[in-house]
Amino acid sequence: MLLKNPFKKQKDINERIGIIKNGDNSERNMLIEDYKPFIINIVSKETGRFVSDGDCDELSIGLMAFNEAIDRFDIHRSKSFFSFAERVIKNRLIDFYRKEKKNLETIPISYLNEAYDNENIEEKYFADSSQMEAQDVSEEMEDFKRKLSAFGISLEELVESSPKHLDTRKNAVKIASCIVKNDILMKKIIDSKKMPVSEIEKHLNVSRKVIHKNKKYILAVCLILTSKNEIIKSYVDNLLKEVECNE
């Protein structure tokens, strides 16, 4: 089977992804179909056997991961979509094996090529998985710190000023979520690099004292919710779900 060269369409891939991000699902489906051989190739290498279309769970994971890569790709942070997509596919396969806790024979062959001496193979395997996940988190944290820095806030300051009580954090996250949904307030924040406390108080009917006390935390959550940092964002989403369940 001849595999398409993923770099053949490198010059227009960013344009196609831009079209997809603007809501064109037909373009998304075509892109996934165009690069299915690319996905199959990566999955086959990771599993140590050739997989064909509709053949296995791993290929389904690969297709979903490629779709995820389309949503998460940021041209300003990653030079090549295909390198980024390959890493996402590998990470999701690792997650799949970790969750399924399959027999050692089903672990991707690339993780069994080394001699581990007396090391426990399963411990080594899960350690590798954690390291790859940590790489994603590290990249997202660097991006988050840059965004905070634009507002004159360091990560250390944010940690120090963050609410200590869970209920207070949940309330701050709820306020941030409301701010993000208000285009006027978010534009003010982005343009001025400050929290328009009086306007937030007016629009959201929130105590000025509450906003002032948790200003840095609320701002940080706003930056997270409007970012493409999906791993960090998931933590905030979990808090929001808890807030919604308690209402």
C-alpha cells in the first residue's frame, strides 16, 4: 500500500486547518480522509503490526487523536502540524494502553525494544507515558506564564494570591466564566491588561470586594478559558461542572 507523503500538502495545511476552525466540518472530514494513510502508518509503527482501515481499536484512537490535533494545533507554538499530530496520536495510544491495562504483548513494540535490565517493564512503560503527558503540560504552562506576564503577574504571585478555600475558588471560576461570555468585558481586559472591576460589578452583580480579593485568580481563569491549553483548561472545566451541579 502506497502511503501519501504528509509533507506534500504542508504548504496549505495551515490554511485548511484555519477553514476547519471556522466551522467547516466537511473540510475536517476530507482532511482526516486525506491523511488516513499517515495515521495508519503511525499506529502501525506503534503497535508493531500493520493495521488496516476499520481493523482495530488502536486505529480508532489514532483517528480521534488526529481530529484532536486539528483542534489543538497552534501555528504560533508548533512549526509542523504533522509532527504535532504524530505526538498527539502516540500520547493517546499510550493513554489507551494505560487505561485498558492490557497484557504486555499488546504494549506498542517501540516501548519493548530496549533492554530494561532488571527494571519492571510495566513501571517503565507507565513512567514513559507520564513523561509524555508532562511534556504537554509543560508546554501549556509556558504559554500560560507568558499570558500572565503580559498582565504583570508571575506564576508565583498567582499561587500566593489564589483562594485557599474550595468554595471561594469555585465562586471565582464562576465569575471568570461569566466574564469570558461577555465580549465587551473580555475586550476591555485584553486591551487594557487590567480587570475593569466597576464594570464587572455592574454587569455581573458581584461584590467589588470579592472581585478585588480574587482579582489575579479570576484573571488567570479567564486567560485559561480563552486559551487553547486543553489540559490546563480541563481542570477549570471540572470546577465549573461542580459549580453547575451544586446550583
